[in-house]
Amino acid sequence: MTSPYVEKFRDCLQVIADMADAEQDPLRKAIANNFLRHACLEFSGETDLVLNPTMTVDDPTYHVKWGPSLTTYKGMGDVRGYYDAAMNVLSTFQDHTCWVSDWGIASYSTFVRFTTGAVLASEGMKVDKPDDTEYAQLWPMAMFWPYNEDAKLLGEDVYMLADPEHRELAPDEKFTQADLDEVCRALLRPLSESLLQPLPN
């Protein structure tokens, strides 16, 4: 049986794919396909491919707000460090709505991080079982991703909009990174679909 969190993750990626398929404007279609490719690569831990110059500009800027703190990551070194820290835990997203425009992507979703009650308690969170019990930590999230005229990512503005909710994981809700990787591979499209210009021979 597939975890409902994996199914909801698949649904989120499909929302992006459907948006890209429905878009007729070449720039917006390329942006939407870049966004889809970025999500598939990011959640399968392929940071080098996410930050490849075919998809992302050389000097991206990220603004990330977790709780009361807003942090800016400027330049490829800072952004790579952000990914290294953020993606070392199992995470997904769900309940996704997104829009594409000439300037980029706006989206709303729920970011879900999977960890233990002990870790959450060490971070100052109140949970019923501050031990090795597994929890899903759910954050309502808004994101704005600007792209340039070549449909390359300029950066991200990521905002957690409220305090997280914590749900103890039931046995049938548990999954592995390999389960996410399988979903990402199924929805990952060729790089050429996220580019305005053909790849050089």
C-alpha cells in the first residue's frame, strides 16, 4: 500500500505538469516545465542538477522565512548550502495550487517534514511523544519564484505562513526516500522542455 503522503506528493507534481501542458505561451510553458523539473530533482536530492546553469542563473537569491526569521541566501555558494541543510531530512509537499506568469511562478501548498518527537522537542515544539515516535510536521507555505527572459530561475521567496501542525505517523503512512524518487522519476520531463532555446548539438 502506498503512503497517502506519497500520493499527495504525486498529486502536487501532477498539478504542475497539468499547468505546463495547458499553457500555450512559449515562455510561460518553459517556466512551468522548469518549475516541474526543479521540484522533481529537488525532492530526489539532485541539487547539482537543480543548480545547473541550464536551469538556474549563476547568482540566484533566495529569501526563506521559517517562523519569525527571514534569511537571505545570495549567490550559488549560499544557495547550495541552503539546499544541503534543507534536504537532509525526508520531506514532501501537498495540497498544491500554482500559477504561471511572464515573471515566474506563484504557489500555495503545505510543506511536510518528517522527523521524530525528540527532534521536534529539541527545537522547542510541543508534541505528545518527545521520543523516537515519528511525526509529520506540516507548514502552510507560499512561494514566489522569479524567472528571467530565458526561463531560468532567478531565485525563490519561500514563506511559512503559520505555526506548524504535528501529526503522529500511522504505520500505513510511513515511506522511504526511494518511494519519493520513484514518483519524481515518473514525472521528470526532459531538460529540453524547460528551455526556450534548443540544447546545442
